[in-house]
Amino acid sequence: MFWEKFCVVGVFGNNDGERIVVAKRFEAIGGEVHPNIASASLGNRSIAVMHYPELAIPIAKSDDYDIVVYGHTHKIDIQKEQSLLLNPGETGGWTTGKSTVAVVDIDTLEAKIYEI
């Protein structure tokens, strides 16, 4: 299956109601979802994922991860200092009316936002 080539790691947001079903869906594709913060490696890059910017910003400044991804605000944000700090917006489009995702080149740490 196509997803066997990918690592799917996520975290819950503050309004995810049916966490058991979401967790089972992640498991079905070989992924995992965490309550607060998750980390993964891709190639030689370390990645942290969390919902709140209040956690993401200091983690990105710590230089412990190459890429730090957060959500909560639903606002696209790309900052590159010690780490790449990234908010891809929102995939559902319920708040902003735009469904967006981010694609990151793990070699250059350049991020691009795509509307889907």
C-alpha cells in the first residue's frame, strides 16, 4: 500500500472529540497519534509536532529539533531560525475556509504551503 512508505505521526488538538476513532484510524495506516507532543525522525532530521504555539516556540528556539510543527491558531506560519517552525494552517478549512498543507524539503528545510 502507498502509505507504507510514509511515517504518519500526529497530535490531538483542543477540539478533537472522538479520540478513540481517530487513534484507530492512525493505527490502521501504521501511524500514531499522541495527546500533547510527538516526535519522529525522517532521514537525518528530527521533527517535533504539537498543537499549541506556546510549546512550539520555545522548543524551536532550543535547537533540539530540526523541524517543529504546531497548529491551534489555524494561521500559516513559517519561521526559520535555529529550527524550522511551521504552522501549516488547517487541512479541514472549517475556520478559515482554506484547506492547506505544508510540504518540507528535508534537505534544505524549505517549506511550501499548498491549498488542497
